[in-house]
Amino acid sequence: MKTMSFMAVVFLLILFLPAAAQAEGGPGFQIKLFGGATYHLLGDFSECLKGWDDGVEASPYSHIENGEFSPFHLGGEFGVEVILPIDRRLGIGLGTGYILTGKESLRESAWKSDKLAPYEFYEEKLNPGVRAIPLTLSLHLDVYSNNRLNLSAIGGIGLYLGTVDWKYQKNNKNSPGLYNESWTGTSGGLGLHGGMELDFKINRRLGLFIEGIGRYARLTGFQGDFLAGGQTEEDALLWYTEWGQFPGFVIAADEPTGGIYDNVRKAVIDLSGFSVRVGLKVRWGD
């Protein structure tokens, strides 16, 4: 329902704003093409990766020989935005793009079934990632402008279509045999953004810009088919839980229950953070 309402507002703006601006003799529209670096909090994802390592080290039956499952925050972004004029200083931007972040980690660990049993040694590889397609609706207000520079404030709302990837491999070095997990879950939700843009005008039609954008967007309810050890569980959700003091993930269709699971809830992937973007701005019609 939220998705349909958001898209309906965007569609109406595309239909009516350019015609209204032309009727009043206003400025033409602009197109921004950009790319840049992003930082994401990621929420439960970061906490659970660290909790997995801490739990292995705290147990009397396991320890880490080498490496770790590292949290990650940095990523990349690219996109496009069309800015439709309301008047000489104010415009509405309709944008989309692609955000991605992830990191492959390697770990060697040792496990035993009880205190007297010998250790078995494992090589592990984890390749998680987070992707999102934002559909944004923004207000652009010119704060300062001269023949060469334009400083503007940006604020708005966005619909974020998110994807979480989870790939895990474990190989027993004592008796080689590869165990695999693979899951891709999708979800969506609304977010807010705001920031500042500095535009360097090359000529009447072209400009280069740099902007800083802060973002608030928390997504939950990620769902997809889970492949583990050759078995598939359909419509599995990403759950947050705690084993004692250590946070962790469970991927399952039903909510985990039992004495070993505490504080179970659907995991939250926090895309909140900031982006630094650079790009090209093209102006038409003014």
C-alpha cells in the first residue's frame, strides 16, 4: 500500500509540474547523474557478525585460530535525479539509484564436542551483502547563487527496496566436506534524507556538483528461500536473537522458539548513514 501511494504521488508530479512551470515562464528542468561513497550503520547485521565471533571465543568448546567475521559499513552508490521547477529557487526532485555494501571474511576455528574430545578444525568463508534501490522525492531550495556557484538545501522522503545476501561456507579440515548456506531476502520501507549541494557551473547548460546527504531508513521483514546443506526452506525470514549475551542471526520460516533463544524478533537492517556524491548536472529549457 505504501509503495502504491508513493508511486502515485511521483506520477502526478511528473505529469503536472513541468507544464505548470512552463505556463508561468519558469526555469527548465535539470538532470543529475551521480556516484559516490556511502556509510551505513546496518544495525543488527554489524552486531550479529561481531557477536558470532565473540560467542566462539567465549565458549570452552571452541576458539578462533585465525581471522574474523568483520562487520562492514562502507559502500558505494550511483543514481539519477530529475529536478522539476516550482519557481526560480524551489524545485522537486524525482530520483532513483543503486546502493551496495558488503565484505567477504575468512575465519579458521576449532571446535570440540566436550572438554575431553579432540578439536576439529574448520575453514569458514562468509560473504554477506546489502543492496537497495531508493526511489526518492526531494525538495531543492537554492540558498545562494551567483554566476559560477549555486548552494542548495535538499530534503525529502524515499521508498527503499532492499535486498540482503547471505553466503556461508564451512570446510572440516579433519575430514574434508563442504557445508554451504545461501539466502537472498527482500523487503522495503520508507526513509528520510537531507543535505546540502554545491553546484559549480561550467556553462549555461552544464555543471559539476558535490553533495553530502544524510539518510534515515530502517528495513525489516526480509524474506526469501534458504538453501542449507542441500535442503531448501521456502520463505525464510531473517531473525535476530541472543544466545546468552551474544547477538546472532537465525534464518527460518517460523520464529525460533526454545530455551536457547532470547529476545527473538525480525532483524532490522539499518541503512541510516550518509553519502558523499559527485556528479554532472544538465539543465534544459531555461
